[in-house]
Amino acid sequence: MPDPLSQERPWGRWDTLHQEPGVKVKRILVRPGQRLSYQTHARRAERWTVVHGSALVTLDGKDQAVPTGGVITVPVGTAHRLSNPGAMDLVIIEVQFGDYLGEDDIVRLSDDYGRAGGPP
């Protein structure tokens, strides 16, 4: 079954804007005070550009603030998390690169919503 083009999540939502072999582009909205799972991907890298708000990004246990216009790269296999510590919605553009870009290429290391382990 193909991946959906949009998904509501407990932390916000994502929408697929473009997809072709080896590349997927998403718009991700994270509500104030929310964060995604701390997770890894075995077959894809990601590059995030903050377009609205300010992100707190965790890469392999180290936190980094990323302001509007900032860009961060998440290499394949790196434990990562995207958080919104602000009072307004956080919006990022995520570009995924890899030989497999399915939503089931997620291993959740921890999750605020009880979804640790496999895919959504």
C-alpha cells in the first residue's frame, strides 16, 4: 500500500509536496510545545529547513536550536528528534534522500505518545 500524502499526528501534521525515486519533500507542522519521536531511519537521510518558528533539534543526544531560515542535515542512521519549544506553530520543509522513503523506515527510540518501536 502506498504511503499517504498527508497525515495528522498527535504533534501536528505532515503533507507530501513532491516525490520521485530517491527524493521526497514534505511540509511538517509541529504545534507549540510538541515534539516528534526520537527516532532513526535505516535507509534515508533528511535535510530540514525551518520556514516558520524556531526548532529544537536533537541529533544523537545533542540539542541544537535552529532559527527560521536555518538548515540541519540528519544522516542515515542518526538518532534525531524535532521539537517546537515556541509559542507559535513550527513549520519545516523536509527533504528525504535514500533508496527507500516509506513511512515504515522508522525505529522509534522514545515517544511522548506511546508509539515507541516501529512505524506509525
